Amino acid sequence: MKAERDNERLRVLLRRRTIERRIRQMAREMTADFRGERLHLIGVLKGASIFLSDLIREIRLEVSLDFIAVASYGQSTRSSGQVRLTKDLDNSIEGLHTILVEDILDTGLTIAYLQRVLLQRNPRSLRVATLLSKTAPRVKEIRPDYVGFEIPNEFVVGYGLDFAERYRNLRDICVLQLRGGRER
Ligand code: IMP
Ligand code: MG
């Protein structure tokens, strides 16, 4: 079965090799930044799960991981502007060097919300890593510590990112074009 439906088109934005190479560099940076320390990664479900699983295997430190889940987008390609926690961490992060690992930074609402929630739990440090960062104006100003790629303000899918839960399995990151409508 092909991935696209009839009214949808995919245009490759970032190829798998390019993504792979950049993630290796990001992991090297993290390894250098936390040399001699233990590191705890927190992945934001579900989108960041694929990024996190590739990233963690390139980090040369003692590293643990946990997941947190939020809901914000629903079935649409636009943010609802509301964020709520749908799955909490399994373990305490008190005293740990933590990195929040997100797939994409758009309005900033999700990361701003998660930073607030996580900082209340007294980690030793909290950094933010995002694979993608849209150039769109933010609702909340966020300065991520690690950014994979700056991308234009278009709706993208693949490598964990979905449109109504589809396309997460694509190896490349693609712009989703809806035929008959404008590209989003
Ligand atoms: P923000 O809260 O607006 O920064 O959006 C972050 C969340 O929105 C991400 O975790 C994604 O789940 C989702 N999102 C934002 N832009 C896109 C996109 O282009 N494709 C797929 N999901 C997106
Ligand atoms: Mg998401």
C-alpha cells in the first residue's frame, strides 16, 4: 500500500542521510557538553520517539531515558494553542542533568509548557533539543540548546512526525501538500 492518499503529495525536504549525519553531530556535542556526567533524556511522545532512539545510540555517556506525552494538535495541521499532559514521566528527575528531546519547535507552546512542568521537579539542569525548528514567529520565545535543522514554515511529516497519525514511518522528512488546497 502506498503511503499517500489521493489528495496528498509529499515533497522531500530532508533526506535520511542528511538527518543521520546531523544527529551524529548533535550527539557528539552532547557527549562533549556532559563529559564525565550522567545524562537523562526525556522524549516527547510520540513524534520525538524516532529521533530519540537514533540520538541516544550516538551518545557516548552513561545515559538513561524516559518519556512524557502531551496533546496539542489533535487531527489538524494547526496548533490548538492548548497543551495538556497525557502521560507523565515514570521516574523522578531530581538532581539529574536532563535534556528534553522534541521533534519540532513551532509556536513554542509545547516546549514552554514542558519546561515549566519539568523545572518544578528540580533537575540539576534542563536543556532542550529539537530536531526541527520552524522559522515561524513563536507565541512563546524558546531558545533551544540543540537544533538539528531550521526549516521553513510548512507542515512536515515523516521521521516520527505525523499528519493525523499517518506518515510517522517515512525515513525522509517531507513537506505535506494537500491537493486542491494551499500547501501547509
Ligand atoms: P508547538 O507547541 O506549536 O511548538 O508545536 C509543537 C508540536 O506540534 C510538535 O511536538 C508537533 O507534534 C506538532 N507540530 C508542529 N508543527 C508540525 C509539523 O509541521 N508537522 C507535524 N507536527 C507538527
Ligand atoms: Mg508532537
